[in-house]
Amino acid sequence: MSENTCRSLRYYEHMLRYQVAFHFPHAQGEMVVAEALDFPGAVSQGFDLPDARLMIASAMEDLAELLLEAGKPLPTPNPDASVADADLIELVPLSVHVGAARV
């Protein structure tokens, strides 16, 4: 394994990852709803699962940037966060850009 690969793996291991619940549509015309269970306020939707994944990641990034710019801490990820009626729960990594710096 190359040094760059090892460095990338170490970086990924230390990223904040939040539990996201996905609720699939049950009727024609409904969207996939995504809710970050351990990131209050992060809720979004998408036309399908890949779109919902992109939209919830964007919502989390926007909320994180607002929190950091206001000098507030990010929510602590909870590996035990769950919701009974979710169709799928996945860990979603957080990528944040604040000013010119990337956190």
C-alpha cells in the first residue's frame, strides 16, 4: 500500500460521519426523504437514493459551515442513533469548507 493511500485511509478514519436515515417513497411522485439522526436540523429529500444522498450531504455541509462561522461546535456523531421506521440507515461523511480553509 502506498504512502498516499495510507494517508487517505487515516484521513477517512478521522472524518466525522453521521447516521442518516432514508425513507423511501411509498407512492408515485413521492421523494426519498433523508434525515441526519445525529445532526439536528439536517433534513432533505431527493428524487432517488443517490440524489437524496447528495442533498443530505449538502444540507449537513451548509449547517456545519453556519455553526463553525458562528463559533459553535459541530454535533457529536452518535454511532447508536437510529429510527425504527427508516428504510435504510447509512453513515455519511461530513466535508466542510469555511472561508478558504477546508476542515
